[in-house]
Amino acid sequence: MSKLFSPIQVGRMQLGHRLAMAPMTRFRVDDDHVPLPIVKEHYEQRAVVPGTLLITEATLVSPRAGGYANVPGIWSEAQIAQWRQVTDAVHAKGSYIYMQLWGLGRVANPEVLKREGGFGLVSSSDVPTDEKAPAPRALTEEEIYALIGDYAQAARNAIAAGFDGVEIHGANGYLIDQFTQDTANKRTDAWGGSVEKRARFALEVTRAVVEAVGADRTGIRFSPWSSFQGMRMADPVPQFSYLARKTAEMKLAYVHVVESRISGNADTESTDQLDFFLEAYGHASPVIIAGGYKADSALEAVDSRYKDYDVVVGIGRPWTSNPDLPFKIKAGIPLRPYEREFFYLPKDPKGYVDYEPSEEFKATQVAA
């Protein structure tokens, strides 16, 4: 049997297999960033194979770190209460759930920022995402520390909402990545100008979250090769090798690394590999790898490509249309194709809660 279906300890969790649902923004949230009841149903459906780790869609740590409509937050009592419904439902199925913590920085919508608190567009530096985008204002040191505090408080709120842990979103050109990569970070103070200084924001956020909820309930996600939203350093290897070594010292529950084929939303095949990151990280804790994985490539990743490491494969899009995905892959049942046209429909149940598990899976439930 493939190692994909053997248990693995990740932080405080004993996972039943090595497939995790990767975070996916789906916009099924109200105008106050509170998850709608269908969000509970969505995650509950995808927790049906016991021992599965689900990672939520990216969730804003605070209004000032936001700037998108109809994405979730984790700062208000109403948000915490509704997320508690989600975590209770997932745990009732015998599975686990981490919340992905998110700050947007320069890619936010300035109109939404203004409307939701009079906030301005900010980043590590005053560099816009591209030539068509508005230029952000460089954050002051005081503001940087306030944002670090927002991540720590969001982590505490997530644990209060019943989450098994949190994943810090350090990938894909969002706020943390805007400090990490020199395409965005042109600072010459303590927060930029060298590998170590550019890494500081990611590491300070991680330390603050670890202090708040414990290293064994903390993960972080990086995308060294992604060019999405104005990223992709000329040579990301030194920068991300340093981050791998420093996060390894913290003994986190896991790190989550994206191969290049997910450069944002594009279905491209992988070219740049993650070996350098895994070597630098060593065997500090398990590593979730993501990047367009399907059934055959997930098996190959665990049994061959990364066989010397404790890897868990993060799968996103195929899980949208296959709630019992780990069961299907183990049983060799073909996966139902995902339907991209339903991915990003604000507040809409269509393509979100209307996929059934396989008849074979249902039969096992009757038998049980």
C-alpha cells in the first residue's frame, strides 16, 4: 500500500492519511466577513473521511489587513461564533481543521479598505503590484508591529473558535510575501535590504503566533517560485532557504510549500522544484506540498519524489467536486472533474455544497 494512506503525526494531530485539503478562497461569506451557514456544510462534507486535515480558505486577521469583500475574518465575536459551528462539524466527523491567517497588503481593493474602516493601501514599500495597480504606502515600524499583533490575536481567536491550529499565509504575493521578496520590498531599514531583513516580518509573525498558541498548532505557507501578483525574485533560493532554516528551528506543526505550477490561479505544470527547501528545512516537522496534485501525482510525490521526507500532499481544486477525495484515491475511483465556473460565486451554494460523495463511500457508511 502507498505511504499516502499511512498515518502521520502533524503537530497535535494524528492524521489518518497524507492528503490535506489545501486552502481555497470561495467568497461564501456575508458582508461582515462572517461565514454563511453553507460554509459549515462545505467543510463538514469534506471531513467525511476520518483523520483528514482541512485548511480553510484564507481568513483576514483584521480589517486593516483586509480589503476584499465576502472573504472571512476572525476578529469579531460573530465570526468566531460562526467558525465554531464549522470546527464542531468537522470534529464530529473525526477530522481536523486549521485556519489560514491572511493579510492582503498592496493587492487589496482600496475602495473596500476605505469603506470598511477608512484604511489606506499599504505594503512593505511603495511599489505597486503592476503598472496598472495603485501604489501602496510603505508601512511604518509602528504599523508593522501592530499587524504582527493582529496575526497573534487572530491565532488566539481561531483557537477560541475550536480550530486545531493555524496556517500563516506567507505565499502568493500577499502581505507577508511582500516583505519576503525583493520584487516588492525595497526597504533599507531593519525590515529590508538583505535576505535576513526581508525574512524578518514572516519570522516575527510566526514567533508571535507560536507565542500565542504554541508551535505545535502553527504552520506557515510559502511559494518560492510563484510569480503571481508581482512576485518571483530573480533567485528565490537563498531567501527561502534562509526561511526554511529559521522556521525549522521553531519546530512548527508543519510548513506548507507550493510548487511553481500554482502561480496563483493558473494550471501550469511544475518546473521549479522544492528540493532546496526540503533540504534546508531538514526533518524539523512534516511538510505539506501543494501544486496541482492529482491522484497519480500525489502517490508519486509521497512514494517516490519526496520519499525521504515526511510529506503530506495538499490538494485543492479536485477536492471541490470530490468531498470523499481520500477515499476515492485509495479505492482507485476516478475523480469527478472540478467546475471552475462555480469557484468564486459570492454567497452562492451552487458548486459549493451540492457534490455528493461516491456511492462506494456511501455504502461503507451504511455498512458501518
